Amino acid sequence: MCGIVGYLGKKEACSLIMEGLKALEYRGYDSSGIALLNNSELNIYKKKGKVNDLEKSLTGKDLSGSIGIGHTRWATHGKATDQNAHPHDSGSGNLAIIHNGIIENYKVLKEELTSRGHLFKSDTDSEVLVHLIEEIKIENACPLEKAVQQALLRVEGAYAIIVMSKDDPEKLVAARKGSPLAIGFSQDQYFIASDILAMGGVVDRVIYLEDEEIAVCRSEKDIKIKTIEDIPVTPHIESLDSSIDIRDKMGYDHYMLKEIFEQPKSIEDCLRGRLNLKENEINLSSIDQHMDKFLNVRRIIIISCGTSWHAGLVGEYLFEKYAKISVEVEYASEFRYRDPIINKDDIVIAISQSGETADTLAALSMAKEAGAFTFGICNVVGSSIDRVTDAGLHTRAGAEIGVASTKAFTTQITVLSLMALKLAIEKNLINCEDRQLFLAELGELPNTVAKAMDCKLLTETIAEKLLHAQDILYLGRNINFPIALEGALKMKELSYIHAEGYPAAEMKHGPIALLDQDLPVVVIANNKENRSKIISNIQEVKSRNAQVIAITHEGDNSLNDLCDYVIPVPDVPDFLSPFVSVIPLQFLSYHLAHKLGKDVDQPRNLAKSVTVE
Ligand code: M6R
């Protein structure tokens, strides 16, 4: 959470930083701020609200300077106010800092500094750090980077920081531990940010800082990177395609809508080079390289959060049914604090869009400590999870900016389908006919998902009828139970309507008491296995007068008389049914939220990447 940006070069820093902040707003959007250095003049402007509010407040201000830092906040310590917004300056006003993360021992540090006369203007942990840096800098008469290094040795917690100083107006010092930080650069400029998305065509090369590394960026000088223990580091430089503007909404009203419609293309990208229909094979080199481990594994543990956890549940069904591997799917946040039993011969799969989710990372490091083989399924290339796992597969969804996950989810389950089928083939668990059929259907998936988009208009009509709903129940069975959970999560986070996903058969054990004419129930009924059972569940709901919105496959008219609304989706084999049943649920929550006037791309209290626990 929180997005940070720093610029050092020859151009006016303000507009570049503001553009960068807009691109990072998905990481936090309760307040923002900017600090600009010009001829040893340090100007800091901060504002509660969105980056647009900050932008409006800048009219008439001195915005000159070709070095600066900016921050968009998701509050952890201290409410969303102008005062608590970043950047924070040191007591003397000589230094400014932006910070993403949590300084866990900030209270102890603050008490110490207060006892030595430091006065604080905000309630944040970050302000404590800049005071500490300044104190060390003055006491040791040392350069900024040395002071930052010394201060970080005293810090417990997570940080991505950028610091600048009036005394050294041609330098930015950046460091990270647990929160992402990328240092972009081209011939005569640096652009540092939490995510390369912010760099929008400004620079053409990038270095991803590793944990406990400090980078010193100076005008017209090469970057210097060291560990906070002072060991020099030779950075790995990657090139950036600066021609693509991933922030373009391409004419859609919202990123979420654009991303829903991008799913056929993302799935196609995800399958490319992996699904070989000519040879009737699945090529996944990262599985091939570790095939022994996968063939002999007794248990896979999947760790993830939110939507990625739902993808894990779909994966559990696929691995168990087709590859006959026992799977446990864990909320990373629970797993890490539960003294879980992790065996050396377990495979631990972390699923994460951002690759930066703090709980997933922490659970992963427990798995590594226990000696398990770790595998990442991430969207963001170069992210922390991507880098710390032993092997992995990228989902290739492309940048997902809407806070609600859509194409990240469908590409995660694409990867899981490929993995499960590959292992099933490898283990000879699938006959020739099924193999051909399943792979052909996988190959058709981009077209199938494109066809599923036809339900957009119908979901908009249904959303109109749900405007006054207080609660919505989502029911699904089998591989579509996780889709019920996902539908409910989308509804909650976007429209702020309480929604719950439930296994359809579990309804009788409690939630049935909720049923009356005011409770809409969404039933996912497009799987063929246990179909009669889901129809019985619909009947149970209808006999208690609740409204039923059912998702079923095209050509099935059996539910028309029973349900209030029927949403047809393409007819696919059961293992692919989540791909088509999730689409109407994404649209339904999108339309309802939009009609209720909610901020679809940036729902309240949320952030795209949850880098704090
Ligand atoms: O980046 P990750 O996939 O690790 O993020 C996990 C969750 O925070 C994320 O899926 C969240 O639940 C989404 N906002 C749901 O739409």
C-alpha cells in the first residue's frame, strides 16, 4: 500500500511526479503530497483526498525544481489528514522522506527522539524515521546515504523510502525492505517508484532493488547500490519498453471494465507457447525442470489472499481431480501464524497478482525455511514473490489497475488448469480422448470467454433490480463454489453491499434462515456434475420466496420457469465452467457499483497491493 515516486533529472519534476502518482493511486488514495527542491529551497505540499485534490491545491504554488518526491497514501498510522500525508520533513526542514511500509518499533524510536527534544507534526511512523536520519547525519557529519544506512539498521518493519536533502540537492537516496521499489533510469535522469507503471515512458532501464539495499542516485553519475550492511552490490539492469502506455483506459469508463473485456486476450497470452495443440501437449518449462518433485509430491499447499485465494480453491479442485495430488489451500495470513506443518517434500505454491502481498510473502518465507520447494504464480514480473520462489509461472494478464481483480483471476486459473492437466498427462491419468478434448477446449478458451461477454447487457438490467438490496447470497457447488466466493467478494468491495458466498448444499445448515423475498440469491448452475443437486438447492430457495438469479449454460431452458433471471453462458466442460461463470458476476458487481455511484476503480478503504499485514 502507498505509492512512492522520486524524480531527479533535467526536466521539471512536478508534472512527472504528479503523473506517476496518478498511475500509483491504485496503491492507496486517501491523501497525497509532493516535495520539490529548487536551489536549496524545499517546498512540500500535501492534501487529504485523491491526487486530483492535491493537483487542484497546487495552483499558484512554486512548483519549480528538477528533483522531487511524491507519495499517495493508504493510512496505517494516523488518520487520512493533510498533516499525516507524506512527504514528511525532518525537524529542521532540511530533509524530506516518503515511505511505504510500517516501522514497527516507531514508538520506542519516537520516545527516544522526543526525549532529545524532537517535535513531531504528524501521527505517522514515517516522520520518526526522517528525524532519526537527520539526527544521525548531524551527529556524524556524514553524507545522507550513510545516515540513512545507520538509521535503517535501527528500524524494525517494512519500508520503501526515498529521502532527499537541501544540503545535497542533486541526490536521491532510496532503500527497501519488504515493500517494492524500482529504480528507473535513462541517460540523464532517474525515476524511482513503487511500480514501473509510474514511469510511463520517462526512462528505459530499470533496477529492482532487493531487500535491505540502498541506492544512491546522483545527477549525471552512475547509480551506487549497497546493502545496509555496507556491502557493494552489482545491480541487475533490465530494459523497459517505454513506448507502451499501460495507463490508457482505451475509451472505457473504468479500468475495471477495460480489464474485464481484456480477459480473452490475457488468457490467450497466458496460453501462448504453453499449449501446443499440434502435438497435443502442454509445455511448461518451469514444471519440466522440476518434474521429479511434482510427480512425487504428496501434498501441495497453496497460499494466497483474497481473489488469489479463490483461484487457489479452483486449483485444489483441478489438482485433486485430474492430477490426483492432495492440496491444501490456505489464507496466507492464517497460515503464517498457525505453526503449520510444512514438510520438506511439500510443494508450496504462492498465488498473487501483485507478487507483493505481505502475508503471502511471510507465509512463503516460512515454507522456504522449512525446506519446501516454492513455486510462484504471479502477474507482476520481478515482484518479490516472483523473485523469492524456486520456480514459477507468470500469468501474463498485463497491468491490472482496477483495485478489483478480474483478469488476474482468470489468468491465475488458466495457469492452474495448465499445471493440473500437464501433471495428469505426465502421470498417465487422462485418456487420449479426454486429453484431446480438454486441450482443444483450453485452446478455444479465449473465444469462449469473449462469448461470455455477451451477458453484459443482461447483467446491467439485473443490476437495476438490485439497487435496494441490503444483502446478496451467492451459491455454488464443486469447482463453482470458489466462484460464489469470488462473486460475493466483488460485490462487497465494489458496491459495499453485504454479500456472502456459500457452498449451495451448506445453505441448509444456517443461511437458509436469511431467505425471504428481500434476499437476492445468485446461483451458479452451469456445471453438469451434480446438476440435479443444484436444481434442488434452487427449489429450496424459491420455496422461501427469495429471488433467484441463475447462471446456466446456453441452451438450457430448464431453469426459466423456476428462476427470476437466467444468465446463459457458453457451454463448456465442467473444468472450464469457472471461466464463464465468473464473467457475469464481474459485470453484475461493476454495474451495481456504478449505478450506486461508487468509485469502481478505487473502492473506499482498499488498496490494490496489500504490502502491510
Ligand atoms: O496481489 P494479490 O493477488 O496477492 O492480492 C490479494 C488480494 O489483496 C486481492 O486479490 C484482493 O482481494 C482484490 N482486491 C480482490 O478483487
